[in-house]
Amino acid sequence: NAGVTQTPKFQVLKTGQSMTLQCAQDMNHNSMYWYRQDPGMGLRLIYYSASEGTTDKGEVPNGYNVSRLNKREFSLRLESAAPSQTSVYFCASSEEQGFGYTFGSGTRLTVV
Amino acid sequence: RKEVEQDPGPFNVPEGATVAFNCTYSNSASQSFFWYRQDCRKEPKLLMSVYSSGNEDGRFTAQLNRASQYISLLIRDSKLSDSATYLCVVTNTGFQKLVFGTGTRLLVSP
């Protein structure tokens, strides 16, 4: 009963480096999401995938790209990391729109 | 203006106290409403949905006032384990994505 699994849990990057955050769910959910959480800002939606094969921008997509590899996996890529991308990143999935969100345990990313 | 606004707190209360949190939302077309709970350095988890008729789950009562675009959460007989951040959440229009408030921190002391 893993739910939503995110890797890695912690990462330190240098400015300009690239990396991919991985997310996988085993609940056969259609929709998946990437949020970032910063102090005083709450969780903000970066990208989402309503269903396999589709992706759409959220509130703060600049500097990120995503891939919905299959129904289970939704990855988030930082092509050229910037200190402003230091944050905690949460992946989530849901069976239907707006309901039953299950979150992963998060990735703590620091860009120096 | 933020789409969902909450008092950040912290609310410091003794065990056994009753505490209430409020939240306002700006999009009158929002259709669904929730309270999530987030423990320190953990992921958010659904606490309860919020309905216009009000709903109760044990010590927790949630209310929605659509006319005032206002959501509340009441916790009775607070426990130490209730210490957490409570996130007010609404869905936006179109594809129903969750929009989160910044959270209200609750600290329950012995």
C-alpha cells in the first residue's frame, strides 16, 4: 500500500544544474499533480496531468517541465536550477477531479 | 488578493479547549471545499470535506457560508495530537484542481 512515492527525498543542486523529480502512484488514479510549498505562500500548483497523455500548466510553471510517462508516473524536471526553486515539492494523485488527493511525502530541494 | 486566505496563527490553546479557524475564498464559482491537516515536515492529508449544511466528524465541525464565501473549522476538546497546520482548500473552476490557503498553525499544550 505505497500510495504515492516520490524520489529523491532530499537534494542539493548548484545553480544551473538540472534534475528530475520522480513520482509514481499505485492507486490507478487518472490525475496527477506537482505542487511546491514555500513559507508563507502555501502550496502552489506547478503542473498537472488530468489523464494519461495530457499535461497542463498550473499557477507557477516557469522553469519546470513535466512528463506523464504512463498512468502511474509523472515526473518534474528542472532544466537549469535557480535559487528561487529552493522549496519542498509534493506530488499528488486523485481518482477524480478535486477529490481524494493523496500526496507523496515530498522532496526537499535546495539550490545553492 | 489571494484566492484563499487564512489567519496564519499560531493559535496556542490548552488541552481540552475549543478552537475555531476561519478562511475566506475569493472565487464565488468554487464548488468544493475541504480542510486538510499538515504535520510538521509531512505531506498534507485530508481532514474533512465541507458542505453547506455543515458537517461533523467526532470533535471536528466544518461549516460553509457560500453567501459570505467563508469556511470555518471548529475543534472541540483539543488534544496534544491536534497540533498541526490546518489548510483551507477550495477547488477552482474548470478542471477541479485544489487551491490551498497558507494554513493556520495550531499548538495544543498540556
